[in-house]
Amino acid sequence: MVFNFSEETGFLKQTILITPIFTLITGPAFYLFVKHLVYSDAQWRTRDLYHFLPAILSIPFTAYTQHVIAAGSLSLVIYGVVSYRLLNKYSRASKQMSSAALDMRLNWLRAIIWIFAVLGLLDTIRLNLQPELDYLLLNSWYLGHQLCVLILYACLIWFALRQPLLFDGLASFDESSTMQKERGLSDLLFAQINHELVASELFKQQRLSLIDVANHFEIGVKDISGAVNTGSGLNFCEYVNSLRVADVKQKIDENTDRKLTLLELAFESGFNSKSSFNSCFKNSTGLTPSQYQRQRLHKQSSA
């Protein structure tokens, strides 16, 4: 915004245009933001700066504004796609390795990527219509675009700071995702895992992770993951939460005097938030917890 003001008014007496290079900076900056959000153990490295090399190299050529902006638009598309794929990997990994995956979702970040894509498309239309548009309309459009981008970046910071929980095992997921076991051995291993999780009530541990289960059995993470996926037909998050839902249903049946609330029953069974409990319960039974409880009480009173 400062460079925009300077270039329009001549305030800083610039000899070259600076603002076009920001189209080549936005994509890398956004990608690195996503990368360091989903990889909790990622370290900033000097080679991260290489992503900004095209922006630096373009400075002598900013007089060819349209060409630099076109390259920046292409950069935004490429980095946007890479960021979106990274988010999808994060989502798959959290579901495979953590029972708290529903509380780790980054849907807000996915939505912001789509909004950026729409803004990028609208800005491309604006650039191509420049010769046809009135000066006031053109600059008002540009000002509106810049304000929207500024608001989006503020939202990124706000939501990132307020994100209640982040999955921290993406690096481990990358290391183990290429390994598989034979179907027969996986079924046998899953039967042992299922029996132990239920018997020891390990599934009631809040935020139970695949690594926790692997450590409990002293078996590799990739073996546990493969066994759960093959034996249950579910990812780790879905499988553990299915055990929790079954436990809550049993407690609802036994809790006839209603001493405990549904949320208290959920927390006892391992859920750590009301939203994830309600979502998992309805996906499993087709009913909300309160609907299921009323249905059971009605059947018991009828009997």
C-alpha cells in the first residue's frame, strides 16, 4: 500500500516500479505460511528464501508491468494448488494418525484459499479490462481488491492464533505412508489391537494418537495404521471415535436415572469437544445424542 501510494503520487521519487513484484511474493509467502502451520516441527531455512528469487530478479523489468503481473498470476495459481494439496495431505494424515482429527481441521484455511482464487480471477479480469474502464472505476476496483487482500491476511493471522489444536505428526505420516502389510497379517493384528483398546479402555484417552497406540503395543506406526485401515475399513480417527460412540450408547442405555449429562458421558468416553462428539455420533447412528437418548427412554418406558 505504501509503494502504491508512492507510485501514484511520486512521494518517494522512485525510479522503478515496485508494486508489480508483490504478485510474485504473495504466492510463496502464502505457501510458506501453510507449510509452517501444518508441519509443527518445520524450521525456517535459508533455502526458503529461494521462493522469492523470481520477485527479486523481476525488479529491473517492472516497466513491463503486464508481463510481471502475468508471471505473478501464474505463480499464485501454482503456489495455491501446492498449498491446497498440502492441506489435503494434512487432513488425511490427521485422520489416519489422531482421534482428535475433527478438532484439528483447517477448513477456514481451505476457504481462504478459495477466496484468494476468486480475487485472483477478478483481478485478472480487471487487468485485461484496463484499456476499456473509466479511471475512477479502475482505481476503485483496485482499491477494493487491495482491501479484501488485507482483510484476508488479517483473517489468516486471527484464525491461526485461535486454532484450538493442530496435528503435529505430518512428518511421521510422510515417512510411513509408503509402507503396507499383507491383508491376512493386518486382519490378525487388527483383531489384537481392537481387543486391547476395548479391554484396556485405551480409546477413552483424549486426543489419542496413532503414535500412542504404537508405543502401547511396541509396534511400528505404519503397521498399526495399515492394520486399522485394512481391518476396520476406517481411518484411525473414524475407528477410535466409533469405539467412543459405542461406549456412549452403552452408557446412555445404563444411565436411566440421568445422573450424568450427555456431554459428561462423551468426555468420559474420550471425546474432547461437544462439536466432534455430536458430529461423530450422528454420522454413526443417524441421530443426535439427545434424539438417541429420548428414543431409548421412550422404549424403556414402553417396556
